Amino acid sequence: MKPFHKFFDHTADVLFVARADTLPELFRECALATEETMVDVSTLKARQKVKILAESKDIEGLLHDFLEELVFFKDYKQLLFSKFDIEILEKKGSYTLTSYAYGEKLDVARHDPRVDVKAVTRHEFEVVRDKQSWKAKVLLDI
């Protein structure tokens, strides 16, 4: 299956569902959906490379923390990303993520700003695996 993400109508926030065959692909789709909520990702160039690390006892926590890091980089350094190399490892009941994110500083004239993501909420947040793929449901506070 080709990884994808899809947006759904929600009253005051942004809700999306992503699906992919592997966890790294799922995390990449969720990262792209988060960035796409804020800007037109196709306008971003891979000018800067940032290493992002996360660790959690479960996959949901790992994805939540990873997406929160993207919001942090947007808030703190005005960095937005369009490409992600992601590795996820499981060891002794814990998951670790190493990601290299590629992007650049927000340029209002070039990047078609949309809405500002304030946080990744835990409301309706889920990561599940079925027989064929992984699925994530994410609600972004805007």
C-alpha cells in the first residue's frame, strides 16, 4: 500500500488519519500532514537538516512526542520540514525514534502560510495496527 494521509472536517481543530505499511512510513505521513496543515509543503526546500530524537514506552507516545517536536521547531526556530528520514527501534519494551528532518525557515512570501498548529492533542489520538497496515488518528490544536 502507498502511504497516505487524509484530512477530515472538525469543529475547531484539524483532524487527520494516516495509514502506511510500516511505522516509519506512518510517522512520515503524520509529520507531513502536520507540516501541511501549516504551509504548502511543496514550497519548502531542504536547506537545513535537523536531528530529532524521541523515546517512549508505547508507539502512541512516540508519535505524539515526535509531532510535538515539529511544533516546537516551528515555534522556537520558525523551521518547517518537507522531508523526513525516520528509524524506529524497539528494545526492552521501549521505542526509540531517530529522525532527520529537512526543511527551512518560514518565509511568508513563499510558503503560503495556512493555520498555526499550537499543539498535538491526546484527544482522539490513536495508533493501531490491523492485518495489513498501521493507522494513526491525530487531532491538532490550531
